[in-house]
Amino acid sequence: MATFLAQAVIVTACFVVALSQSLPSATDSPSQPKKKRQVDVLGLLTFGITMASFLVLVDRGSKDQPLPVVVTLAVMTAAFATAFLLIESYWATAPLIPLSLLKQGGAGFYFAVQILLLVAHFGMLTNLAPYFTHTENATNTVAALHFLPAPFGNAIGALVGGRLINKSKRYKLLSIVAVLLLVASFIAMLLRWHGRISIWESLYIFPAGFAVGLLASTQFVGVSSAVGKEQVATILSMFFLSGQIGIMIGASGSSALLHRVFRDTLVRKLAGKTDGKQVSVSN
């Protein structure tokens, strides 16, 4: 909670700074006063509340909260999500997410891929250190070292992807290769990561990180070419926003799912034993 509050203060400060800034338009001249860039305040608020309520819903839903609490959070999430879509579609003059752009050049497809990609990747990364601390009794430092191949692979994949695209001027084939590599890495982890593993098997996350970095380069080029030059800045902002949504859902959703699966498994194995239900509920 303390970490969240600290981040909330930083986000609020950034929001205030953003509201106070102005960007020159193409028609501005040195003799003309700068026009304030309109900020979609209602869009920002409804979007923020939607994401916050959704994350709380995911967290509370994994812990057997009373049904009214879960229903209230679900209704709240749906209501603010609907309000956000209506504001962006019909009210905002400078929408946070221009929904009309989603239909241009398959841009919506790129956003969906980005969200799903980072949900899967960060869902795995979030639980990586706990996996090694529980299966191998590793210290937090050693468990964190197992995490390092992923960001290294990500950085190398992004660099290699950029170079290859710059030389070949093609990105779709690289996208297919990256997806196949990512799927193969996840299948290898699914089949081989059962309890203690060798140091070489722990490196399965390197090709996964490499594939994500490669896809980041190809997706960036693809979404940039989906719209006209005057809309590139907007579409890229939406693209990076979709990535942040994927990260939040992946990190929170995977932890909630793991907690739920662990609890259900514990309940099943302790069924019929003395104080078994009390022990399982407390966990």
C-alpha cells in the first residue's frame, strides 16, 4: 500500500505538470500566444477509475470476498468503462483514445496483440522469483538473478528487430518468427519447469524475452504505418498505453489466479482432515 501511495503522488504530480504545459500548433508563430492543448480530463478520470476498480476486482475476486462486494466492483468497472467509451466517442474534443483510429489499417489488431502479449509475458515474470524461492528454496537474490535473462533478451531482441527491419524493410515475417519463438519458449517452460530445474533450463526465459523485444520492434513499425503521418503521435501513444494495460492485467491477474489455484488445491487436499478447512481459508 505504501508503494502504491508513493506512486500515486508521482502520477498526480505528472498530471498537474501535463495540465500546465502547452504545445505549439503548426499554425503558431512567434508573435502569437501559444494555445493550450486540450486535455481530456473526464476521459482520464473515467479510464483511471475503470482500471483501478478492475484491478481491485481481480484481487478481491481471488480471495473469496462476499458476493455483494464482487458484484459492486464488477458493476462499477462496467459502468465507468461504458462512461469512458461514451465520453471518447461523443463528448471529448481531444479524446484520450480516438476510437475511430482503431479501425484504420488494423490498428485495433496491433493494440489487442500488444495487450495479450504483455499479459502473458508479465504474468510469467511476476511469478518467476516466487517460483524459484518455493521450488528451490532460493534466496531472493538468487531468485532475482533467474529473472535477468528476460530483460537482456528483450533488449537484444528489440535491437536485432530494428536492424533487420531497417535492412529488409519488412516486419510481418519477423512478427511470425517472434510469435513462434515465444510460443515455443512457453511450451518448454510448461513441460520442463516442474520443481527443481537445471541452470540451462532456467534460460528458457531468454528466448521469450528476445521474442517480446522482436515483437516490440515489428509492432511499432506496423502500427506507425497503419495511419497517416499526422496521426502517428496519437496512435503511438495509444499503442504504449495498451502495453501498460497489458502489464497491469498480467501482473495483477496472474498473481490473483495463482493465489486462487493454490487455495483451491489446498482446500481439496486438506478436505476431511482436522481443521483442514480453517487452515486452507487462512491461506
